Amino acid sequence: MTSVRVELERLLQRTLGLNPSAVKATSLDEAVRRRMAAHGVRSRSKYLALLRCSRQERLTLVEGIELPAVGFFQHPDPMTSLQRWVTNHWLTRPSRKPLRVLSVPCATGEEPYSLAITLLEAGLAPSQFHIDAADINDHALRHAAAAVYSAESVQAAGAEIRERYFQRETEGHRLAPQVRTQVSFLKADLFGRMDLGQGYDIVFGRSLMMYFVPQAQQRILRRLERLLAPGGLLIVGPTQLPGRRTSRVAVPAWADLLEQAHPSPSLPAQPAPRREGAALFSPADKSRLREAAALLAANRFVEAANLCVAVLEEQRASAQAVYLLGRIAQEQGRVSEARHYFRRALYLQPRHRQAQEQLDQLDGIHRRAVPRNKAA
């Protein structure tokens, strides 16, 4: 790697927070060549000097970096979590405005369109939701608006989804109008002007954090928080986020991971659930749960939740992981969700003393609140 290339990566990391290891070297080199040609510059050193004095040129360079292709439903688990959150929580609200969703970065549109299909499949009418999809790359946004995709891009969607929402044409698979009209594409710079408004019920940025260094992640997270409505849901990928105490970033309803394998806690407890035992859990699981508890104590809720979810993805019967998710929800003021987690933990491990104590405490608070409400 040349010294100019090293300095270029350092400049992009220092000024924009870009994580060089998350971008393919060939993609960055190609973007640099295009920008040098656009300016008629033959020397990389001269182009580097231009980058140092022009923030707009740095943004234009980053805009031209081609990111790895993302297919429809390439990461199905967050989509499943979203669908169940909508079904079990949002649709049960007595009065609700249309659901507002933001997808960022949207790249060539596969992710926001997958979100739209997910919500339609969850039973929402087109009038009940709308998705804003934002990216910095003009070429990607034009591709997304055209809504025509290769066979490889739609492969993971499955035959039924392809049959229902795509039309096979000579140039590829064209997305159906009822999906396209649910998504609006916008250009946005996470470190500059973002005319996105506020009040999003869900901000979906699964692949966002991986492209930035931790310090930049902090700044991005603050901006995304401001876009959320009270009680809004921020869904990001498994990248470790900087720990922050905030009640506005809600951990998704990860209990749905358990619902795939266990009946509702409101059902009779027969047959008895599997009890947590030493033979069921690896030393790595125990270590992650200890670390999650320490992160919870340090108010680093997102990191703690990520560790709990990682354990549950491998061992769905971990009452301790569910209990810790309940404590996270409790600390963030999501009492109903916390109660749900504690009941789940007790279903999985009936003698889980901490879960029982927290549930008793929440129920006690609720009972004391009732007479005051009646008196009012």
C-alpha cells in the first residue's frame, strides 16, 4: 500500500469517520480514478491535496464508492423481528397514525423494498405505512427508483414472494407498483444536510454502522435518535455500538426469538419447559452473559442487548439472557415489554429468583398506581 493511499484512508477516516477496512480497496481505487479523471488530475498526490481542502470533494468521492450488493431478504431475522413487532405491538395500539419508517443507507433499494414487502405481508394496508429510503449515492438512488433487479438479487426472497411482487421481464425482475409506491427515495448526508424530518416510528440501518469508526458511530447514533418518535424503534446490525444511556433508542422486541420455539407465557405451563442447566450452555455463553450484565450496569444498553440476542440465537432456552433483556427494557422505561421478558424468563426457569423479584416489583408498582388513578 502506497503512502498516498494510506494518507487518503486516514483523511477519509479523520474527516468523515469512514472505516477503511469496511470498503474494498478496489472500490476505493476505482472511485479515486473516476474523480481524478473528472478533474483532469493525473497525480494521486495532487488529488489528495484537493481532498484536503474540499469537504464537498470528499463527499463526492465517498458517494462514488460502490458497496457490496445486497439482495432482497438477505438478512431475514431483522425482517422477522420487525414483522412480529408490528403484529404484536403496533397493530394493537387503540389509535395510531400511519407507520413511518426510515431505511438508511438504502443503497440500490433492496432493503427498503424488503421492508415494504414485510409490512404488506404482516397485514398492513398501503395506507397504514410509508417508508423513506435515504442514501448519499445518486447512482444507487436512480437504480432503486427504477426497481428492476437481477435474478441473483431476488433469489433469497423465495418463489412465493417473487411470484406475488415481481414481474419477470427481459431486463430483469421488475418490482410491483404496490411495493414501489410505498417507498420514497431521498439523498441524505449523515454528516451534513438531512431533510428527513422527525417522528419516525422505525429507523432501520442494519448495515450502517459497519462503515464507520466508533467515534463516527456516536455522531450517527445521535442523529438517528433525533429522527425517532417517542418510543420509536432503532434497528441496527450486530456491530458493537458505543455505549450510551438513552431512553429513545429502543431495543427491538427480541422475545420473538423465543416465540419461534416456545408457547406464549399466558398458556399453561404444561408440559414443563426445559430448565436451564450447566450442560446446556457453553463457557462462551456464560462469559457473554456476564459481560452483558456488566454492560447493563454501565448503562450500555445496546451493547448488552446485542450480547443477549447473540446468546439467544444459539440457545433459545437461556432464561438469564431473557431476564437481562427485561432489565434493559425496565431501565429504558418500557415497563410492558420488561414484564413480558420477566414472564418469559420464569416460563423458561420457574425458579429464576431475580426475574420473580423484578416482576413482583413491577406488579406492586402497578397495584399502587391503580387507587391513585381511581381517586383522580
